[in-house]
Amino acid sequence: MILKTKTRAQGGSVVATLPSEVARRLAVQAGQDLYWREAGPGSYLVTALDPAQTDALKAMEEAVDQYREVFDALSK
């Protein structure tokens, strides 16, 4: 899907309106934080998920995968 929006000046910033379809797919509402991660020259990845939380979840999943047998033994 490719969507086009226009930018406008607001104070010292340049802003763009998030199309309702994008807001719906990101599950965001007005006032909610969005996180911008550089994805290459002239490119950003925008997400509603806090990167610190997603990094922590990824680390937890890796630990569970690495020590699955230990966790299984401890659960018995």
C-alpha cells in the first residue's frame, strides 16, 4: 500500500497528518507516541511499539529458546 500525505509547518516543526487507515493499522489514537527508527538513507520505520519494550521481549524470547530444556526441567 502506498499512501501520500502533504507536510505543513507547525511552529518550528514540519508535520503530516496520519491517514485514518494507517492509524487503524497501527492501532494508534490521538496523543499516543510514535517511534521513528532510521531504516537507511532517507528512510524511517514508524511504529507504535516502544523499541525498548520490543528489544526486551526479543531478548526474553531468545533466552527462553536458549534455555528451553532448563525451563522444562524446572517446571516439573
